[in-house]
Amino acid sequence: MEPGTADDTTRHGDSADRRLPVYDPQAVEARWQQRWIDEGTYEVDNDDPRPPYYVLCMYPYPSGAAHMGHVRNYTFGDLIVRHRTMQGYGVLSPIGFDSFGLPAENAAIETGRHPREFTEEKIVELSSSLRRIGAGYDWRRLVTSHSPSYTRFTQWIFLKFLENGLAYKQMAAVNWCPGCQTVLANEQVLADGTCERSGDLVEAKDLEQWFFRITDYAQQLLDDLDLVDWPERVVTMQKNWIGRSEGAEFSMAVVDADGNAHSSGAEVSVYTTRPDTAFGMTYAVLAPEHGLALTVTTDENRPAVEAFVARARSTSEMDRLSSEGALDTRGVFTGSHLLNPFTQQPVPLYLADYVLVTYGTGAIMAVPGQDQRDWDFAEAYDLPIVRTVQPPEGWDGEAYTGDGPAINSPASESTFESLDLNGMDVDEAKARAIEWLDTWGLGEAKVNFRLRDWLLSRQRFWGSPIPVVYCPDHGAVPVPVDQLPVLAPDDVEFLPTGESPLKHHEGFLNTTCPRCGGAAVRETDTMDTFVDSSWYFLRFADPTNEDLPFDRAAVEHWLPVDQYIGGVEHAILHLMYARFFTKALADLEVAPATLREPFQRLFTQGMIRLDGVKMSKSKGNLVAPEAILDREGADALRLGQLFVGPPADDVDWEGVGIEGTYRFIGRLWRLAYPGSGVVPDASGDDALEVDKATHRLIARVSDEMERWSYNTSVAAFMEFTNLVYKQGKTDFAVDTLLKLLAPMAPHVTAELWELRNGGHVHEEPWPEHDPAMLAVDSVTMVVQVAGKIRDRLEVSPDISEDEAAALALASEKVRPHVDGEPRKVISRPPNLVNIVP
RNA sequence: GCCCGGGUGGUGGAAUGGCAGACACGGCGGAUUCAAAAUCCGCUGACCUCACGGUCGUGCGGGUUCGACUCCCGCCCCGGGCACCA
């Protein structure tokens, strides 16, 4: 080739009489991606002799080509897979797709195309994106939620739960659009409570629905958080979600204002965490949906109560729990009273929207003196307020929730004699109150959880059908296991209202009862897609099993997942459900009995924002990685994603470029290309210095990889490369750099390694540093006077406390700031001495 | 409303109670080039100073400490989640 005629070569410096090709990410990356697939680099068998390690990214909803959030997530996953492989593990790195869900169904309504067709197209697009970012998977283990072989076992598990009492049917309210005659997802209800399609006001409607009894596992789900190595904030969120509280439950007779029993003889049971304050109960409240609400309402109050109940039912739970706005329209008097067993006095019984039927007993005792919301309500409705805990001296607030001696409990000795809490602190008074309730058979200690059972029925088409048949004689009958999977039909028409076509498909609907053979109809509800994602990580261990969801031994080998990675938005629901499934399946002996937790180590990455807004398809602000892959390539993009900030933080893609990492890859290429003279060989002391720096790099990066500090590792690589450009290179330095960088930038390092040494860099063992090479001759010691830096001294790293102090006090720059004997000298050799004058 | 995060140069960020601003982007300057791109090298928190050097500075107000971006208390602002409660 003639100089000047070829664009793909360039000259560098006077030593470059050799030609150095320009790095071409397109060619190199495509070639390696193909090789990893052809050579099965990241395929692993269940009898692999290496120690097992299971790395999993939350499987994605197939929304089409990857966006930046995917790139971020799958870059983290891939670099761990490659890193652990180099460390000698047999790494399970599977991939799948969460392929049921509402978007495909909405697309079907718009385009008339079957959701399967639409979904499978998106899967192809996303798979191709994942390949282009260089992620290495065992594609033989691909799992998709909608495939018949997976759906079959999702249904199998449902039946197993049903058989063992973990699934049941109950009435529950749904969002009902009267215009569309359809159930809406929360997402489809606009902020003003109207349907996004028709604009009609959404109503609450009760339907028979299937539930999983996750509350049976509430205590275990709480306790076993101690077994996992998860981010503290996720553990906190899970604990708060489970919401264990200890208190008391007791019942009170419904009476009139004079204390005469109600004609129905009804009693209302309340749950409270503060039984110690019961003498201060000045009213009580039922949830508007409470079963007794209308029974206890007097004729006089009935019209107001009925209007109130209707209004509360159409108000969102979040608005109901809000304490903002006027309170005086948020409750209504029933006309009845409850007899407070502590005071033997009747207290008025209200309904209020802020009391939920789903928590506790759906009824509360209200104690304005010790609860601010009760206080506000009492003021709004002109109800009495009695303090039963003495607030501290100088207290000028309203309700007092802190500790203190009980007062007014009872208010005077004459009113009540069998219980006296006065003077006790809160804990003591609680215990005594519960003991008293127990003694008199009025109530008992009670542990409550905020966690509710999992409503899994969805009135949708694109999900796993619930495998149940309704027979006029036998009721709900499970579909026999040998008839699974129950699959939705293909010849369906999607209605513009969003109503599931299953409800009108005669061929699907009409069947026979498995028990009696008589005419029966199928359940038309499908399962929440969270059901699919609650066991896919188990299926990956044994993805082609046709007899069982998975073989126990295969799960025993791979599970728990050693490193699970996903978005923080799944910190509660998905993780809670998957934990519940794992425990239940283990208890039912489907999974190994010892498998109590599915995900040993969890990492939750932050979100990608653009201009401060969450990046999402619905907001239309996605930045597609395709253009970057076409120009700068996957390695530059991956390093850019890692370099932008800590993995756990949200990142704003605005203003974040990949210029820096792209240039860095060019510098690496020119440094490491065999025979390149761009960076001269280091000699003598320089070579030793560079090799020492290399050992420091190994130590630093190895540590940072364990701590998820990838952004600083990229900085370390840049710093090291800058040093080598100045001091000259050694083979050890360059080869080590390639190995350390191989997990993060797999393509360019694989190419350079092969050119330099032959073979695969990703099959090299992870480098180990030599501790002896970390030693340094001197360190910079800071000398402060009263915390202000006055001098910096070069000292020996093993300088003693006294020597350091003496050296500091002798400093020319320090002396002017210290007159006389210093009051104190803090010596922290070899880094710092602080002199307090 | 409740729960969980977060506020550091022009920008993304670094600093596990001990040198605030590593590393990069952007900007400025130099080398190279006929010229440009690319590349290589240097400077770049603000203010005062010819300089040496000094003062200030991590959302705001307190506190703990010899020493606080870091720990504690109270605010303000921003982001996210919600089946949200006795």
C-alpha cells in the first residue's frame, strides 16, 4: 500500500515505520460475537466440573430493540459472567423473555395482529440487540413465558398450589370501566379517575378472583431477609411492605347513645397497636366497605351513609390515605355507637375513607390524643379528645405519640376499678391492657401484617390461562395435569374496548367437566405476569424438562442465583413474589427443601433518565443505542455506561457521551497492537515502576469488581494507560491490562490478545497481584494546623507516630502557625499529622 | 399522604471520619499538518495576589469530633415507588 492512499492506516511518531491499522469496531465486534456463539463460549452443562456460579439479569419484557436501560443492565451482567469465568467458575448465564403482558394485547387491538406474532418479532429484535452489545449467554437455555412448554408448567404450579391450599377464590374489587365493559389495569386509569380509552369514570366492581396465599409466608418472608446479601434499601423496602406490627384485637358491642344493645346483637372487632391508649378512645371507625357498615346505620343516617360509601369506593386508595385536604367530608356518622369496654361508655361509630377494609379488621378505635389523624378527624367532627399519655414538659403539639406515663386510664377511680394503667410507660401499659383483655375474654394479643394475599386473576387474553373448569355440578374443577397446557386459541378477534376475546370464544369456552364429563365452561381469566417471572430462574436450571417444571437435582446444583441484577423498580413486588414461590415450591417438594431464598446476592441498578425524566417507551424519550453501536461500537458504549457513574445511581443520559471511552479504546489499541511503536518499551527503573503500577492496578480493579465500583475501575484503566504512555510499556503491563479489561470491553481485548498471544483472553485466569510489588518507598504526609493544611512531607511508609509528629513540628511552613507548645498533636502516620495550637 | 433514594466545579462524577474535585466531557493553549480532522503534550473550582502565597468552597441551619462531602438532629429542594394502614 502506498502512503496516503489508504484511509485505514495511519502513522504515529517517528518510530512508527510500521503500519498500524485503525481500530475498526464493526468488523472486530461482529467477528467475536459470532465466535462466542459458534464456539459455545458461554454454554455450560449441568455436569460441568467447575464450581457453579449463577449470574442472572431480570429477564426483559420484549419491547423491541434494546434501549439504554437494557444496555446498562446486560453490560453489568455480562461483565460478571466473564469475570467469574476467568476466576475459574462454571458460570450459568441464561437469558429469556417475559413475553406475556398488556402492551402486546394493546398492539393487537390496534393492528389486529395476534399478540404472539407481535411478541415473537420483538423477541428477535431484542435478541439481536443483546448480541450486538456483546453479551454472552447459553442460548440453548432460552425460556419465554408464552411458549407452550413454559405455560404448561406455570399452570402445573398453579394446580399444585391449588391442591395444597395456597390458591383460593374470593370476591375482590377491580377497576371497572362502564363504557368499555372492561376491567382496567391501574395504569389505564388516569389521574382523575377516568378510563384512558373511553374517558368514563372508573368504578369499583366486585368479581370472584383467584388469590395466592402469600400471607401464609409473611413471617418467613420477613425473617429470611437475614439470609440474603441484598442492598440495605431493598431489604428495608421489603420489610416495610410486609409491615409486621404487634398489638391487640378486641371486640365491642354495637349500642345506641344510651348504651342499649343494637337489635342485631352485632359486635365490631378492632385491631390496634396501641391498646394502652384505649381509655382515650372517643369514637370508632369502620371502613366504608366493612360488612357491618349498613347494618349498624340508623334509618336517619342511611342516605348520607350510602352516598358516602359510593363516593369512597370510587376514590383511589392513595387519595384515601392522604391526610391532605378537608377532613370534614371524609367521614360520616352511622348513628350507632360502640361500647368501649375500658370505660364502659358508648362512643360514636363513624365511617371514614382512610380506614381500609383490607388491613386488620377493617375497623379501628380512634384515640385523638395519641394519633394525629384521629386528632384532625376529631376536630373536624367536634369529637372529644382525651390524652392518655402525659406529654413531656413544654409540649405544645397536638397528638402525642411518644413515650410517657399513662394518665386518665381510668380517668377517675370511681369510673372503673379492675384496670389501672396510670403511671405505666407505653410498653408496660400495652402488656397490661392486653393481659386484661385476655383475662376478660374481650380480646387478645395479635400480630398483623400489612402484606395482603396476591390477587393473580387478570381479565386479559395475553397471559397463561388459569387451568380451571366450571361445572354446574362440581364447581371449580382443576384441569388434569395431562391436559396441560391450556392454551388460548389463535382465531380470535380483539375488541376495541380491550375486553378479553376469551370470554366470547365458544371453542375455548365450552368444554367438559374432568370429573363428570358433563358440559362445563373454562375459566377465562389469565394469570398476572408476575406469576411467570416468579419461577423462570428455576426453569433455567433445567429448561427442556417435559415431565416437571425442573429437576430437583439441577436446581440443587445451580440455585440460589449467586448474583441477580435488575432495576430498582422491581425491589418489592417481583422479588417478594419470587421469594414466595421459591419457599412454597420447596415446601411442596418440587424444589429442594433447603432452598429458602432464590437470590443470594442482589444488585439493583438505578434508572436511566433523560432531562430528569425516567426514560421509557411511554414517554417517548428513549435514546437508541443502535447509532452508537454503528459508529463507536459496543465496547465504547459498555465502557461509557460503566464510566458514567455508580451502577446503583440513576443516570441522566443527557450530556453523557462516549467520547472519552471511545478515545480510550483507540489509545489502548495503539498501545497494545503487536509491533506498534506508538508507546516505546520502558527500560530499567521505568519498567519496574510500570510493573509495580500494574500490580497496584490488579489489586485495585479486583477489589472494585467485588464492590460494584466499575466507574472507578474504568478511571483506573485510563489512569494506568496514561502512565504507560508517559513511562513506556512492558508486555506484563499491556497483557495484564487486556485481561483486567476483558470483562468490560470484551471485543477489543479479545482481538488484541489474539494478535499478541494467540488464544482467548476470556479463557485466561484472572490476574493476581504480588503483595511485595505493592510496597512504595515514600508517601506524602499531610501536616495540618487546626485542621488546615500547612505542609506536605515525603516520608517513609513505616514512619512511627513520634517521628511523624516531630517531623511535622519541625516544618518551616508549620512553625509560623504554632506559637509555643501545641495543646495536642494527633499523629496518624504515615498519612497525616494534625497540630492543635 | 406513606416508603425509598439523591443534592459536590460549566457537565458526568471521585474521595469507605484524615490532601475536596481522581478520571472523563467541555473549554483554553502548544506540538504535528500546506490546512483541517485524527493524534500527542500542557492548563482549567471561585476570589485576592506581579509572584510566593492566602481566603472561601460539597443544598440550608445546628451538633458531635483534633478533624465532617462522609456521623447525628432539624429544614429546603429534586427524583422514584405505592396493595401504603390503625
